[in-house]
Amino acid sequence: MNIDKKLELINKIIAGGFFTEISGSLYYIDLVIDEKDKVYLDYVYNKTCKEAVAEGTYTEIDYLKLCKERGDWDEEEFNEIPELHKQIEAAKKKYYYNFYSETQKKVLKKKIADINDKIRKILIKKIIIVNEITAEYFAEKHKKGCRYDRIVKDIKGCNFNSYEFIDEDFKNSLEIAISDNSCTEAEIREIARTNPWRTSWEVGKSSFSDMFGIKIGGSTQEQFSLCYWSQFYDGIFAGYERPDNDILEDDIALDVWYELKINEQEAGEDPAVSNKVAQHQEVFVKTDKENSDKIYDKNNKIVRNAMGKRDKIIKENGGMSEAELLKRVGRVEGELFVQGK
């Protein structure tokens, strides 16, 4: 992401809103909703849902049971979702352990994307079935309408006196605009770990109101998410161990790296001992031909010199077992070893 794109997204997140044209008119969509209004929207949802049930409208659970009996709903397919999430986690770990194999990474990324797409399709099937039928649907629709009344403003950021213009076509266009102006998690994570946001975060993170101009209870989802990931990377940058930049910039690999470090701590492994062991043993890294030089170059100058001497001895002797070679030259502290080097 280039710097201009980052600044554009940062400005939107800090402001908590964006400008958009709908049916030829310019509006400001203010996504900041204070704590009181959030509580009111929850009240609207719960009240509408209870009233709908009292009038004989199906709840989502009851309607899905009926659809299952009629053969219109495959509950077993829906119950696959937890297992599919486990498959994603397993693929992510395999991705991490094959991080320097571009072929394996490409295959595993596609596998993760395919499983996520399968989960999405299952959830969409459910949404289609309960759409315009259940009490939860009507409650959510009423809640959204009340939310639209609060977020649609004129270009000066002022509320309108009447919302009669917000018809179904307007609402559909509004939803598309909100989606188009939303950040992905990958974008928020990139912003959270890089400048110019890192500098702003370090200066302003002690005061949420100074940073965003609002109380934390009124934060948008993106403001909250940006703070969460900024704190996450604070911990990474301040840790006694820090991953390579290649891993740091790869969300899949970093999440697995972080999970492994957490598991080490929970298992009671002493970080000082772990670090000491890591410094006195060579590290074996799976890689492909294209990345072998990249891994080799991660060794420091002293290590590379020692490895060069070993290569010279091997050539002069026309080959040598690793055991014999180690007797003559030994290993160098902290060496990253790639087969073939």
C-alpha cells in the first residue's frame, strides 16, 4: 500500500466517516455513534424481536428446524464450519513452516481462500433462507433503519430534519458505499505496524479522545480494530524475540509465529533459556531454491566466513562427512543452515 492510500484510509478511520454521492447528492456518512445511541439501537432490536415473536413470527432457530424437516436446510453442512476453521488453522501452520517455499505458500494460500469461500457460501445459504421470514431479520432491519437516521448527514456533518428520502434504493446504495469505504483487516494491520500511523499512535495512544476526538464507547469498529492491532504490534516490537521482517509483514505467518510464542510461555518455558539455546544451535529452515540465498544471507558476516571455510575444505578433500567436518571446524553460534550451502 503506498503512502497516499495509507493517509487516505487513516484520515477516514480517525474521522469515523466518509463522503459519498447517492442519487446525485453528496452526503457525509458519520459512523460514530455515541454510547447512548448504541444502547438505544440494542433496545430497538430486542423490542422488535420480542414483538415479532409475540405476533407469531418464527425465531431463526424454529424456522431452521422447520426447513430441516422439509429438506430445505442442511444442518450438517452448517455444523461443518468449526471443522473447516480447524482446517484453516492447520493450513496456516503448514504455511508458516514452509514460509520460504513460494510454491507451497501459493498452494496453501489458495487452500485457505477456498475453505473461507466454502464457509461464506454456507453462511449465505442460511441468510437467504431466513431472509424476510424471521423475527431476527425484522429486528435487524428496524435497527439498521434507526442507525441510518443517525449516520446520514449533510456535507457539513449536520443531521437532516427529515429522513423520508431514505427509501429502500437509498439504503441499498448506502450499504454499498459503506462496504466500498471500509478497510479490510489486512489493510488495518498494515497501517497499524507502519508509519505514518506508528508515529501518531506512539504520541497519542495514552488518550483515545485526543486521537479520535470521541470517548472510547463511541468508537467505530475500524477505530477499535486499529487500536487493537496497534497494541498487538506494540507487543511484537517490544518483545525479547522479534520475527524476521518477512514474517512480520505476512499476516498468516505472523499469527502462527505469535501463537507458537504464546504456547511456549503457557508451557512454562523460560524465555531466557529458550533464547540461550537458540543462540548456541544452528537453525534449520525449509526453503526452495529461489529463497535459499535469502536464508543464507541472514547469517552474519562471521558465520558466512566460517561456512565459506568449510566449503573450501570440502572442495579440497573431494567431499567429507558432516561429522568429520564438525571435528575440524565446528559450528558457529547462531548459524542459519540451508541444505546445499
